Amino acid sequence: MKPLLLHYAGCSTCRKARAWLAAHDVETRERPIVDEPPTKAELAKWIAASGLPVRKWLNVSGQSYRAVARDRAAAMSDAQWMDAMSRDGKLVKRPVLVDGSRVLVGFDADSYASTFGKKHKKGD
């Protein structure tokens, strides 16, 4: 099965990831994260598989995150954040790449190359 790429068209990091995948002949199934945010069940599975804490999944530079008052954000539990991310895909750091049991959040060419066993050139 092709890896799943959750992305946002207006996200420059997502565009870089998509370009890297295309340049390295990695076909993906794509899902617009704003229109179809990850479900709570997907988040629970993917966050565990990523090895990252819930708060590393947050898009802290986005408007949705800034809309949450700073004092409220600090007090929110992981479960509350997961619930919020399942309702608002813009809260999720992106892109999210799911390839079987491997889950990558954000884009890093070295991580993508390691995941797909592809070499990459400097500047990829």
C-alpha cells in the first residue's frame, strides 16, 4: 500500500515534502489535512508510532494554535490536544507521512531518505 501523506496546500513545508517524494519516485496517497483531519484513533496510533510526544505534533506557528490562549494551551492535557487536533487539522504540524508502522511529522530530507532507502542530494 502506498504511504499516506496528510498535507495542506498552503504549506511550504508540505510542498517541499511532496517535491522530494516526486523527485525520488515515491508514490503516495494524499489527504488534505484541513478537510480531513486525523481522527482521534489515528492520532493515538500515529503519535505512538512516531515516538514523539503529543505537543511535538502541534503546529505552534499557526493561527489555530495562537487562537488558544497561552494560559489555556499550557493547561491542556494530551487528550484535550488530541481531541482539538482531530477537529482542526491546522493544529497538526505538517506534513504527516504514514508508511505502515513508520510515521514522520514535518519534513526532513534525511528522515525521508532513511525511511524510503533513497539517496538524496544536498539541497533536496
